[in-house]
Amino acid sequence: MKQEAVVHSYPLLGSSLAKLKIVNLSQSQKLVDELLKACSLEQIDLQGCISLKSIPHIDQLKNLQLLNLSGCTLLNRTEIIEEIKRLDPEGGLRETKSESMVFSTLVKLEH
């Protein structure tokens, strides 16, 4: 039986996260929901979060420049791409390499 990622909430963190720019939660088994609410986030590394089924609050991440979802095997790639398109309708945030699940505005795209 697979374990699901448990999302915890820490309400006291909310105001102190306003300026947070980079979050590395790679290989995490549990995600802190409040961390992904930090609207100033520019880089999120969730590589290898094998229990991750969705990305909470992705619609609030207007400053996102890098999102690493490689190795997140439970995520639906098509759904993530649709979320990215809604978040960034101008198309600046793109997958860096075909089917890599790494989205960036900073990296030269490879085909």
C-alpha cells in the first residue's frame, strides 16, 4: 500500500513567508502546505517527491521561474502543463527538455 503525502498547515508561518524566493523540498515525503503559499516564490524543487499527487496553490505562484517536478511519478504531466499554461499564459515558463517535468524561464530550451 502506497503512502500519501501528508500536507501539514502551520498558520504562524504565513506572514513570515512573504519574501521567500526558493524552496527545495526534493525527496520530501511530507510537504508543508504553507510553504507553497508564499506568493514570492521563484524556484521550487520537488524532484523525487514520489507521493506528490498535486501542487497546492500553484495558481498563486505568479513569480515562478523554475519548477522541478522530475521523478514525481504520481503527478499527471498533462494536468501540470495545463496548470502552467493558466499560471503563465504568455508561455515564458516552459519544459526545459521533452518530458523532463522541469519548467523554467531561465534555462535555454533543449529539444
